[in-house]
Amino acid sequence: MILRVMNDGPRPGTANMETDARLLAEHCPGDDPILRLYRWSPWAVTYGYHQAPDTFDVAAAADRGWDVVRRPTGGRAILHAQELTYAVVGTSPCALFGDTLHQTYTTINRALMKFLRELGLSPDVSDGESLEEARGAVCFQTAGRHEVTVGGRKIIGSAQRRSGEVFLQHGSILTGSAHVDLLELLPSSERTEGRRRELITATTDLSRELGRELDDEDLDGLTDLLIASFAEVFFLETESVSL
């Protein structure tokens, strides 16, 4: 078994979500796992598979030049702006990813947490959120079960979809604070300075934790480190592939 790696760089939102959905649809039980890393250009809002798009102002997103796309996974809306995004496609049940959704999350989180530790951070995994918190429209307002935090603040949000004996898990690793601008698409009652401060307080990002702004060269280096972290935790050699 090898880890097939797709390093796609910045792409439009529709292309990113179509690629993730295609990888899931074409994956067969027992195939080598796939790790895909990508970013977003232009910025994009994605909303969960079961979330109504009228939760936020689609026209306002278009005015800002942001794509609006439905994810193949569940969860709540995210503004993909300053982040690295990962996707893992694999088989479950299997020895590597376990038999259950929880075991698969745990395996992938081990790689994500190694990546953060290599940066000198001390990550943890959230115990979850209340039912009331889970009803909110914004993904990063709270940390659900299996999501990765630093200092009690959410830094990685993930979602998973299972289809038979294969799964797709993808997630956002925040590299800056621009994700909070999603509030600009919500009803006026949500677009307050207090609400913005709450979201900033609930989250952190790599720029904040490392004490500097991250440029494209930094993001390329972080992508390489992320690939190495997954390969080491999975005990697999890597091979670069493309669709």
C-alpha cells in the first residue's frame, strides 16, 4: 500500500468540491488511500450537504467574488479564505482507518496533530458541542467532536462522508483569520462586532500561533510538512498523482 498524494494548489470552489466528490465516487474498497491538498482561488463559501443555502446571502457572496458551493459532506457553512485544505479518501473497514467513523477520524487526527506539533504547537481534540451550538449556521463558531483545537480554540474543522466501504474526509486548516468574514453573509442580527469577537475568540490560526503572516512560500512549505506528517503516521511511502 502507498499513499497517493494530489497537491492541487489554489483552485475554484466548484472544481475543488467536484474533485473531492469524484475521488469518493471512483474509489473502490482496497484501493490505495488518497491524500489531496488544495487551496481556494477565488475565496469560496461551502455549505453542508443537508444545509439550506438560504441560511446566508448568496447574492452578497457573489458581489464579493466568492464562489458558493455545496459540499459532498455535512456540517455548516465555511468561508474558505486563508487556509490549507486536506482531503483523505480511503477504505473503512480496514486496518489503517479502522471500522467506524470515530476510528477513521482518530487516525486522520493523529496525522493532523503531528503536523501541528512539528510547528511547535500543542493541539488537542474537542469533546464536542451542545445541541444548541450545533444548530448554528457557521462551522467555526464551535468545535464539534473530533475537531482539532490549540489552546481551546478551533484550528481545524473536518467533515466526513461514508459510502459503502469507502469514505471521504476533508477539512480546513486555518492559516489566517479571514474566515470570520462569513458573518457578512448572515442576517443583520448576526453581523455585530460582538458576534465577530465571539468567532475570533472561538478560533485560532497558524498565523496567530506562529506570530507572523504567512505568504505563498510559507503555505508551500506547510503543504510539504503536512504530506510528510500523514506519510509518517500512516507508515506509508508516497506517490504523487493527478486526475
